[in-house]
Amino acid sequence: MQGLIGLLKAAGSLMGLQPLLLIAAGIVVGIMAGAMPGVSPSMGVALMVPFTYAMDPSLALVYLAAIYLAANYGGSITAVTINTPGTPSAVVTAFDGYPLARKGRAGEALGVSLVASFVGGAVGILVLMLFSGPLAKVALKFWPAEYFSLAVLGLSTIASMGGQNALKSAISAVLGLLICTIGMDPVLGVSRFTFGNVNLFDGFEFIPMLIGLLALSEVFVEVEKFDFASESVAGAEKAKWPSLGYYWKLRLSMLRASVIGTIVGIFPGAGATIATFISYDVEKRFSSTPEEFGQGMPEGVAAAEASNSASVGGALVPMLTLGIPGSATAAVLMGALMIHNLQPGPELFVKSPELIYKLFASLLIGNVIMLILGLAGSRLWINVTRVRKQILFPLIFAFAMIGSYAVNSSMWDVMVCLGFGMFGWILKRYGYPLPPLVLGTVLGEMAEVNLRRAVMMAGPTAIFQRPGSVALLVVAALSFAIPIIQAGKARQRA
Amino acid sequence: MNNNRVRVLSVAVAAVLVLCLVSGAAAKDAFPAKPIRIINYVAPGGLMDVTTRKFTDVASKYTKAVFVVENRSGAGGLVGMEYVLGQPADGYTIFAPTTSVVIQVVSTNSSVDKYVWGFEWASMLMKDPECIISNRKLPTSDWVDIARDAKAKGGKQIWVGPSTGGNDHLMAMKVWDRAGISAMWIPFESGPKAMAALMGGQGVAYVGNPADTMGRPDLKVCAVSSDKRLKQYPDAPTFRELGLTGLDDEIMWRGFAVKKGTPPEAVAWLQELVEKVANDPEWKSFFEEQAIEVVAYKTDEFTRFVKKDLEDAQRYFKQFGIIK
């Protein structure tokens, strides 16, 4: 009750023109930062930190948190319209969002990604407000063994990703895992496949690799087809926007994904991207037409966007309760708080509870503002799908180069992007699906490092010694085996 | 575009060009004539990132120079160093290192001549004492208990911290060496993640700096490297009190370095600015609250610290088999 009063008071204090404008500005900046492939949510927040020096600390926090919230949605815009995820966590959004857009259903994809982000954001914030204390304790119970098993659970989703080509998607996933071995070994510091090149010490930068694999390879495929002359511009007819009833039908997908996103977001070593893969897989299993995932299923977009936005609330749980950032962006937020002489952690609740309530209230308000701005903005963004391919593809190419460069201002990353573009194109030509490869690169390091940590701590059987880890492994085994058994049965019947 | 507009535009362009020339000529007299970039080796939100951003904020009281903070993270600092070494030595690109990058050069077997002595270590900003942090909720929350537990476990005791071969790992080796114990170092992606592991009871000790316990009430400083107790942490004993000698001045420094060959006036300008900032009350209180000693050492003194770090790293990493 006291909490509710505090929250209402805080919300009331934010109802002035200045705070509301500040939140709105944060949302706009966040959407833009998310949508630009070279600017990650964490960089978007970091770039804005200097602007907050002169602000009241609580307003600074409100502003920066709004950016964080909106950046996870922003990433979906380019994922849907040009198959170039603006943030790593929007990769899965592109799996179905882009095919929808190509079919002339960009309105649906953009609408679903916005509404799902809104729902996910709201669920994440509510969980943060209500259960952050107990959840923080759970986060601490997650040892390396559990992280490894979570990564295995994530990897088991390739069983349902493969469709017809189980072998090819397995090969693709293994390639992804192998790519992760490049760089300095994170446990002992041994160089692996770096050939003394400093740029390779940390392996490949994620964003250039992703843009290359997804966006550039698509451009190369289209250039190879070279049928631009016959193209009828897909979006030329009036864009169709979904009705409320349409969203209502997706409510369960959004809710499930929101819960998964929040939970996975709480663990500092996991993150939004893994949450999107798991939610996507769950939706596929709940669906009556799983084979259509990847061809343009609104459920896929809803799952990805709800879970990555929900992870924002999740990632703030350990930050506020333990002083441990749950994500790279939460780490930047913590740094910003420290610059303002505020020490993030549980004492913040005691020392300045009004600040915490303000943060909660502003996230809730910001989420609504994001919905409104997003609805207006979608009318603009959809125009991208009306651009003819001859013009759009060179633009995507340029965008990919700039985005790759912007991550570290490094030409090396541009080369990485081009290299992976070619690699992705070759894989596509020979029918190897790319999503398992991306999944492998997302999970490879997490799986390797945590397995090694677990074994160093507790010996070779470490992952079977902890109940949480065993439970996750059992779920992973089932999730891997069931689709294969089902496929086998279906074949017998046929 | 009509003719009139073209004329207005060309006049405007000409005016801008002339202005540039004039300001260029004027700039020869005084450093800096253009924005100065500070290159961080950590991602946004990292320790040195927060430090440099705070520095530019405070420095704006004393200079009109424009600072741009850039993050070029990767390979524990080598990427950032490589970048700065590739820029002209004109003082407009400053590298923002900590002890960690020097140690990283040694542990990765990279060229000391290139990465360490390719720089002039111009300004040391602060000394942050190294310490051992334990978990209040575990039975091993005091150093005595940790040492006893280590002997009982015979090398199986777990210490958590950031990267293998980093400065905190080096500090752990020094402590093990002095205390005659052995333990395992389990590295995590970042300090906070390792602290989460300590809070979750995965290990018994974390090596870091006193400020790491701020905002994390479960953690406590159980031994600190300082000749006397820190006034911000009066309950934390020094290593000497605990019977470990030779660990009274183990610190993590933060500072600024420029590429060797940078004009002396640019270096002097930076050092002067650092001195002003070091005396600024806001800057001082920000760091002193974290038990960090604010300094403004210049090249000679800073270089002595760098040399000591190099020697320590080479010695202990050989002893513990990190390098050959």
C-alpha cells in the first residue's frame, strides 16, 4: 500500500511538462538508437549521459531509462523493414518480420512489434516493481552450471528450427559455435585462431557479423536473382494496419514471451537475445502451423519483441537489488547514476526511495508514450517497404557498412560484415539455414565459459550436481527430442 | 535553385572557409585548437569510462577545450592502444588507461616496447588501493577464516574476479604468495559478474577495490593494501595488521597517456589541466568517498608505477605459469 502511494506520488511529480517532454525525448532517442544498427542500446544511453550532467539526478535516470526501454523496440523497425536488426536482440524479430514485410504485410509486422514491445515492457516493469527482492535471490542461485544448462536449452531450440533439414541446421549451429572459439580464450587467456591479430582477440564483433549474415547475404541473393525490372512494389497499395481484435488473438504469445523475457533478463550472464530465441521456440511449439515460422508469422514477431522488451525490467532487477547490472545497458545506467553521486544497489531503496518510485513510474509512463509515438512513427517507417529494390538494396548495403563501422569506428568491422555477408550468401545458396548459425554465435561463449567454470569449481560432473542445472538439462533434452520423435512418427505414417 | 539562392550560398560557404583559415592561423599560438579525443579502452559504463566522463565534466570548469570521449574496447585495452598509436602524436588523441592495460600487455605476451613504451605516461589521476572482498553471509568473511579454509582445501579454494591475467588476478597471486596459500582463480566477464558470484557463494573471495562494496551490503573489505586503515573503511584491516608484509602499496592507478613524441606543450597543457581538476572539490569528494587517493603525478613518477607493474606482472605470471 505504501508502495502504491509512493508510486502515485512519483507519477504525479512526473506529470509536469518538463518531465513528460524529457521522457518523450528519451523514447525518441531510444527508438532511433535502437533502429541504427551501429548504435546499440548501451551506446545510445552512454552517448546521452553527458547531456544529463546538468539535470537533477532523478530526471537524468528517468531520461536514460526511457532510452533503454525504447531502444529495444527501435531495433525491430529496421529488422522488419530492411532485415537489418538494429540491436542483437532484434535478430529473431527479423526472422518473421521481414518475410511479412516482403509479402506486403509490413503494417502487421510493425504493429505487432510495437504492441508486443509495449506489453513486454509493461510486464517486465510490473515484475520489477512487485517481485524484485525474491527474484534477486534466484539470480544469485544461478551458478555457472545453470548458465551452461540454460545455454544448452537455448541450443536445443535448433531441433525445431531445422524444419526439413535437421542435418543442415545442426551443421549451421556447429559453425556458429566454432566461430565463437576465435579469440582469446576467456578462461585462461590463450590465443585461439587469432594469428596475432589484435582485432581478433575478442573474436568477431557481434553486430557487424549479424548484419553481414542477415542483411548483406539477403542483398547478395537478390542481386544474384536480378529480377528488379519485373518488380511490383509490394507496399504500393495502401498499408493495412491490424485491428485491436488482431492483437487480442496474439495476447497469449505476448504474455508467454514477456514472462520468459523478464526471467531470462534477470540473470546477468544471459540476456535479451537468448530470451528471444527461447520465446520464439516456445511459440513455435504452441502453434498449430509451426512450419510457417520463418515465412512470416505474426506470433514470431510478437514473441521476439515482447521478450526483448520484457528483459529491460528483468535486467534492472539485479541492478536495483544487488548493485549488479543485468545487461550492458544496465551497466551504463549504473555508471550514469554513479556520475550523479548515486550508488545503485539495495541501499538506494532506503536512502532515496522516491528516486526508485520515480524510475518505476517513468518506465510505466514511458512505455505508454512509446506506444503512442510508435503508432505515429510506424506510418512513416512503413514507407521504407515502398522503396523499389533497385534503390533499397544499395541503401541497405550502405547502411550495413556504416552500421558496422559505427560500432567501434573500425574498418576491420566493415570487413567482418562483408566477409560474413559472403559467408551467409554461400550458406543460403547451399540450403543451410542461418538462424541456427546466429544462435550458435549467441550461445557459444556462454556455454563454453560456464561449462569450464563449472568444471573448474566442482569437477567433471559439475553440471549434474545442481538441481537447477539438471532441471534445465532435462527440459533441453525433451525440447530437443520431441520435435525429432514427432517428425519420425509423421514419416512413419506417411 | 534560383540564381539568387546560389549566390547567397556561395557567399556563406566562402565566409565559413575564411573563418576556418583565420581560426586555423590563430590556433597555432595555443593548444588546443580543436576538440581533443579521449580514447577509453572499456565499453560505456566501465570504470575508466565513468572516470573520463566525470573528468571532462569537471574539466569544463577550467578550460574551454572540447573533449570527446570515445570507447574503443577490446582485447583488454590492446585495441584502444593500437588505435591511439595509429593516430598522429599531436596531443589531440589521449589514451585513458588503468593498471589493467599494462598487465594485459604482459599476460598476452604482446610487445612491451610497442604498447607500453610507445606511450608517454603523462598524467596519473588517482591511486585506488587493492583489497580483498569477502561475503558477510559466508563463514569465511574474515581473512583469518579465508586463510584457514584455503589451507584446509589445499588449493581447491575458489577466488572469483575479472579476467585471467588481469591486475586483480595479479594481486591475488601476490597475496597467495605472501600468505603461503594456494587457491583457484575463476574469471568472470566483468567485476560485477564476479561479485554476483561471490554474493551467490560460488567463491570465498573477490579481488578488487574498496568502492566495489558500495551499494552491495553483503560484501565487505576483509583486507586492504594500505599503510594504515582507510578512514572510509575503518573496520577493514590492512595486510600488515594481518601479518602479510610487502603489500602496503598495491594500487590500481588511472591516468592519461599520449603517444610518444607528442609535443611537450601539449603534454604540459594536459598536466596543468589535470592538476587543476585534481584540486577541484567536486572531483576530490567524488573519488575520496570511494577511498581513492586523488593525485596529479606527471611523467616521471607515473612511469615509475608503470615500470613496477611490468616487473611484478612478469615475475608473478612466470611463477604461476600464466606466461613462460
